[in-house]
Amino acid sequence: MDCLFCKIIAGEIPSAKVYEDDLVFAFRDIDPKAPTHILIIPKKHIASVNEINDENCAIVGHIFKVAAEIAKNEGVAEDGYRIVTNIGENGGQTVKHLHYHMLGGRSLQWPPG
């Protein structure tokens, strides 16, 4: 598979790892949009939210549990942060591997754009 995030998980492409367990890998975004900008991804290749099903939906719950832990470790849990996922071309998804952006460390505006 020629997936950027699968290659990062496999260690073929270097990343600034923040967290890893059997199901999830998290690393710092190379083009951060906030002081804290971390990508949280499942190790299992799931292209987008559109591919979440009965067999893989528990991974998403685990991702959010991990996100809360990362937010505490990064010092953004108390002041607040945002979790965002993009789906499809119009949604701004550029890597076809489910991923969640954790943004924090500054006031975030709404709507995002």
C-alpha cells in the first residue's frame, strides 16, 4: 500500500512520535496550525470516517480516549483544544487514512473555514 501514514507507522518515514500503542499512533504535524498540532491515527488502515463499520468502530472510541490523555500530557486539556477530521476532497482530506487533528495552545476561531 502506498499510504503516507502507513509508512509513518511502519517507521519508513520519520515522525515526531507523541504516543503509540497496539491500535493508535500519534505524531506532531509537520505543518502545524496551532502551537499544539498532533495527528492521531489508527494503525489499521481505514481510509476515512466513511469506512467506519461494526468491525473497526471500537478503534475510534480508543482514539478519543488516547486524545484525552495526549491533551493532558500536552497541557491543553484545561484550556481547551479541538479535534478535527476531514472527509473526502471537499472536506479537505489530503491523506486517505483516517486521522484526527488535535489543535490547541491558542484560541481557536469558529467557523474554521
